[in-house]
Amino acid sequence: DACMFYEDHALFPGFNGVVADEAEGERMAETLAGHKALILQNHGLLTVGGSVDEAAFWFIALDRSCQAQLLAEAVGTPVCISDEVARDSHRTVGSRISGWFNFQPYYERIIREQPDILEMDEEDGKLVI
């Protein structure tokens, strides 16, 4: 699954917590620069996508990939796959449609377990939050 992010993520060094000024937000956007994921050094993850579904799946997948990496490093030296295999895998599992598609089971589970989450106001037809 980590191949979803092969050559498609960046590291944002020196993250200072909550983005309180426009300059740091611009620096983050510049660092992201066309990638789907940003690792905020000493803080966490940020993902983007062409839809909320896609961005949410990338976040879930990157979080799990980070956990797997830490587990692999805890028991020894991880064995890397070749750049060619990683690129080929990225083309297959790292596409926008793949991100959207892979979120759909999560969406269906959320709707099944919390059916009122998308409750609409009967009078104005707007989503009740």
C-alpha cells in the first residue's frame, strides 16, 4: 500500500503546530506541490485529493503505511522493493479513481452505522450538521 505514495508525498520540516499565519500555510502548499500527501515533521499527516472521499482514503492509507513502516523497522531492517516495481504499483493503486474507489466501503459503513449522519432539513432541503 505504501506504493500509493511513491514519489507522491513530501516532508514538511519544522512544523510548528497550528498554522497561525498565512506564510506557513503558503510554505506548506509549496512543499505539497502536486503531491497527494505531506508528512508534517514531528506532527502528523496531511492528504489532499480531487474529492473528499479520495483525500480521506489517502489519509487512512498513509497512516497505515506509516504504522507498517514503524513495525517493520522495530523487528529489523525493512527490505525495499525496486523503483520500477514501486512506480508500476503507484500507477495502479495511486490513481485518483483508486483513492475514491477505495473509500467507498468506508462511506457505506459510516452510512450503515450512522444513518442520520446525512439528515436533511425537510423545510429547506439542506444538510443538518
